[in-house]
Amino acid sequence: MPYVDYILSPYAELFPGIQRAIGTSDWSFESSSAAGWVPRKQYVNVFRIDLSSPLIRIVASQSGETGLYTVPEFASQKFTAGMLAMVAWNGNYFDMASPSTIYGLAVSAGEVVNLPLSTDQPLCPWSLVISEQPPPAGPGFQGTVQNVQSGGPLPLNMWVAVSGDEQIVAGGQNVATDQGPPVAARTVAGVSQDGATLFMATIDGMETAAEPYGGSIIDAAQWLILAGAWAGINLDGGGSATVARIAAGQGPATLMNMPYGNENIAGKNNIPGAERTVGLCFGVAVMKP
């Protein structure tokens, strides 16, 4: 396996408590018995967030806000004068015909926005849960990956939760089964073994391009492992996969990746930077000291 081609840069501080690295590869992480290693261009944004930092806050779409914003619009809407910066991503799968309909557990500021249903398509039982640390451990947050079924018990002390269709990293191992499109843009989330660190990654993609540009879910899981994750889940991807940033004094939020959110709109296939209104957004804010 040509691991030498899977390059993840050293982390560098983007904002206090948020570090960023860039991943690149010319190959897939999986092989086939017929074709061997598969050429696959990958460009990955990886983020490492210190959930124990007193400056870190987690925000997500609230009730009545699902299906309203692109990721940059969400970041601009949620940014306040007390914040130094924010990085935001897309979250849950949603109904493309009705973007306000999202799938799986969603929680914002401790309030349940959406509950998983047995009729969700796709089923999204795997949740990234960001919990408030109760005394004496607090202040701060802790991240876990949990299976939250329709009608089942909810995690305790939830502050924010976003959900996806599959657990892809467990015990630091790649357990992805590669459901869905074999190659696409991806957004994935993971946590460290102690829950003190959140990892986010996006893989850019051009699903309708002739060149296989993007990643499989197996690829996405392996990037989370390289990032340092102990457990991780797959979130909505494809044209929804977006990461954006905003900082005090720098105007509205700007893209950090290259989404292709209009790939199903006639005449707009493969327009770089085309943003999609997504079902749910969430972000990590850094407060001013």
C-alpha cells in the first residue's frame, strides 16, 4: 500500500484552540483484487479542536433554522461581537426536496432540534455528541460517538449533537463499510479517546467529473485516524460537504474548501465553489479572551 503518498501536513494554529492540517493523496486507501491500488486525487482539510479550552464554544442550527443556510451564511449569522473567530461545517443528512427535514439526532445549546426516526432515509443512528462537563470536571466540553436509536434513551448533558449514517472509526481502527457513492466529497467527525479533542475533516470532490476526485468512506475514515481520532462518524457529504471560517474584522464568512453544491442543477455541473443550502450546520467558535 503506497502510504508514502498519503501526506498530512503538521498541524498549525488557525485560531486559539483550533489547529488545521492539509492532507493530499494520489491514491485510494482501499484496493480491489482486480485493479489493485486505485488512483484517486484527494484534498483534505483537517481540524483539531481543543474542547477543554475555556475559549471554545460549540454552536449548531436551532429549531426553525434547519434548511435555511449555506455553511458560510450560518457562520456569519451566528458570529457575535464576543467571538474572535469561528469555523463551521455541514452536519446531518437531510431531504433534498425539503431541506428543513433532517435525519438523526440534532441538539443545539442543549435543546433537542430533531430526534432519529425509524423512517429516516438514510437511517442516521450515529451521533457526535458534545456534552457539557459537569462539576468538578467543568468548565469545558467532551466529545463522544454514540449510537442513538429511534425511541431510545438520549445521551446525558448534551450541548450539541450532529448525526450520520455510519460509524467509520472505532478504537482507532478503520471500520468503514463504504456505503453510498464509492467516491464523493465527504465531511466526517471524530474524537480522541479521552473525548477532549474534536477532529473534523472534509474531502473535496467532483462527483460528476471524469476524474475520480474525492474519497470513499474508507478514505475518510483513514484521514480521521491519521488526524488522531479514536472514534468517528460519517456526516452528510457530496455537494453538501463544506467548511467555512469567519474572524473578527475580516468581513463575512469565507469558504475553506471547494464545494460542488449544484452538481444536480442543469447547466451548473462542476462549478467550483457552488454552495448548497444544507439541512443543519454546526460550528466551533473561539471567544475573545
